[in-house]
Amino acid sequence: MIKVTTFATPIKIFATQRELKELDEHVSAFLNEAHAAKVFSVSDTTTAGENGETIGLIRTVAYSVDDD
């Protein structure tokens, strides 16, 4: 069965490197716990504040799990 899950994280100035690493770790842990058989797609997009500044990141993952 193919599934799609979305993750979100805030982005703060001077903390982006750490936040992206934490997001990578969170997504990897999720895929391990979900017993993902294959990952088909990983897509990132940013969210913007009132003045156009980047304030967050949304990561969408399409993956498959074996049918039980």
C-alpha cells in the first residue's frame, strides 16, 4: 500500500542546520517505525511569514508498506 505523510518544522535564523538534521532524524525514525518498504518521493517546501521570510519547512514523503 502506498502512503503519504507530511512533516512540518519551524525554521529559525542561525538554527537551520540543526533543525534540518532533527527533521531528517524524525522522518527516518518514522519510516523505520512504519516499516516502509520503499520511499518513492521526498519533497520539501517552505512556508513564509507576513514579510516573505521563510519561517517553516514542510516535508512530504511518499512511501510503501507491505500489506498485512
